[in-house]
Amino acid sequence: MNYKKRILIIKPILVHPRYHLTRTLELAKYFDVNWYIYSDDNSVDLEQYSSTHHQIISLNKEMPVKGKKVKNLLILFNFYKSVSFFLRKKKYDLIIVHNNKLCFILPLFSPKSKLVLSMGTSAVTKSKIINIIIDIQYKFNTFFFKRIIVGSPWMINKFNLFNKEVITTRWGTNPLSKEEKSFNDLRLLYIGTLTNRRIHETIEGLALFLKVNNYNKPITYDIIGRGSKDDEKLLLETTKKYNLESIVKIHGFLPNGDLEKYFSLCNIGVAYIPITEYYTDVVATKLDEYIVSGLVSIATGTNENKKVITQNNGVIIEDNPESFAEGLQKIALNLNTYSSNIIFEESKTKTLSYAVENEIVPKYLKLMED
């Protein structure tokens, strides 16, 4: 532990705080970690993530901006200007700037600061044209940073980062349940965003599985997360269409404290990620969450999912209802062969504590020395 070393993480809009802040709370066991954010999401209690070595500075009350069309750009510009003033007063050993449409401004405002650009993934919208435009913007940002952190090695090729100092990080995740699971029936769980994930197809696949198979054991499917109004509406309509209201429960967003219950009760994790050009190489955090919590997973065959799934922890499927039904059938036939203890043991290297101690900390220390 080296609390003399200080890290500042800059990210104006903090989406998915459960992932980001849980990770850096673990990192705060080794360094002093500060976040500098603009947060306008009052549903997130940032205080629960604060500790002696983990502080969050939020500017949402200091920069009120009116007008929908200009709001985001004005907030971002003022945000980075505020950060530049902050950096003149404080000294950090590592400053990590999360990728954002205006983040290139910060090196211009603070040219003497040792900044590192963090790029988690490429654009992942439904539109190829929008993805191209966003990725061009991301590439433009890289011109202003000498050092870059990426979430997967394929990004080095995609954004032509060969002339940069690049490190790749995979964070891992904390178990949300450490209970040994029983595999006597099917208790499905999906957690994550509902936008652009086509989760209604898993409900259609479940309906097809029940139609084709004479399955007489208990079966449940809990879906946790929020998304666009259209995607949420489609889930409800699909559930009603197939008369699965007694099996499929759509919970919406749930806070951290409520998640352990479902990771303990369920035994099958659903990692249904569309197999598209923009998703296939993206690390599936939800799949890591399932396996480190001892669940068997039914996962679509993205490149990253294929690296994780083994015969001991799940099955790989295509991204359509028919293949989902076939995957469920395979799991149902092999239920008595699964063991949470084996899954726990095989997934030790994917836990957050292991990744931070053995990968993140050494790489961050190297960045501090450069």
C-alpha cells in the first residue's frame, strides 16, 4: 500500500457508478483516489462510495446551465476549464481522463500535467454511420494524449495507437453472492442495460423452450436494469404475448443493496449481447459478475464471451430466440453436472481484488514512473 501516491480520475458524466466506483474503491486500498465529476443524477448516493482514501468531487451545483440543445457542450467546456484550474492547485502522480467528446480540451488547458486518456471501448450504437462519426471523434482525442489506457487489445489496432504508450486493463468484478448454488431447476437472471440488447428475444427463447420441452420443474426469469422506453415496453409486451407473467419478472433499476438477493436465488446468468461488429470485442462485465458469483451462464458467442465460457460454467449460443431455447435445453440436461465451487475456483483471476492487485496497480505504478 502506498498512500503517498495520488490518482485523479476525470469523468464529467458518471454513468454506471456501481461499476466505476466499486472498482476504484478497491484501488483505494493502494492509492489515494479522487474523482472529479459533473453528476446530475440525484438517484445515485455518492456518499456510499466515499472513504478516507476515496473522495468524489462533484460540480453539478456549481455549473447550472439552461437550454437543452447547448447544455451538454456548455457543461463539458466549463467542466474541463474548472478541472484545469483545479490542477494548478493540486498535485497528482497519475491523472486519468475518461474519453469524452471534449476531453481533448484538457491537455490544451493543462499542457504541463501528465494526463492519460482512458478509452473503455469504441462506439456501440445501432447506426454504423453514427459509430463511424463517434470513433473518428475518439481517434481525434488520441492525438492530444501521449499515454492511453484501453479496455481491450483490439482497440490498439482499431485506433492505430502504435505510436502511443498504451496499457490494457481488465478490472474484473466483485462477487455479488458467495453462496453455493443448487442446480435442481432453472432460475434465470439478467442484469444490465436494456437499450439495444434485444433482451425480448430471450423471453421469446424461453417461451420456445417451454413449448418444445415438457419441463415440469420450477422456472423463473428475473430481469434487472433500465433502458429506452421502447425497449422496456417491448419486454413487457413480449412477456404478455407469451403469457409468461408468472415466470418473467421485470424489476427495472435496483440499487446495489438489492442485487445480492437475486445473485443468491438465481443459478443461470444471461449474458445476451448481440453479435455485432461493435459488440463482439467488448468485455462483458455482466458475464464476469455471473461466474465470480457461482452462476452458470448462457452467453452469446461474442469474441470476449468465448474466452470466458467453459464446459464447467455455461454454454455459448447465437443471438436469436431459437438458439437461446437450445442453450436452455443444454443447461437443463446438464444441470446435475454443474458446481458453484468449481466455478468459484476457476474464476478467481476474474475477481476485482485479484485484477487490481496483480494487474492494475503494477501498470499504474509504471505509468507514474514514466
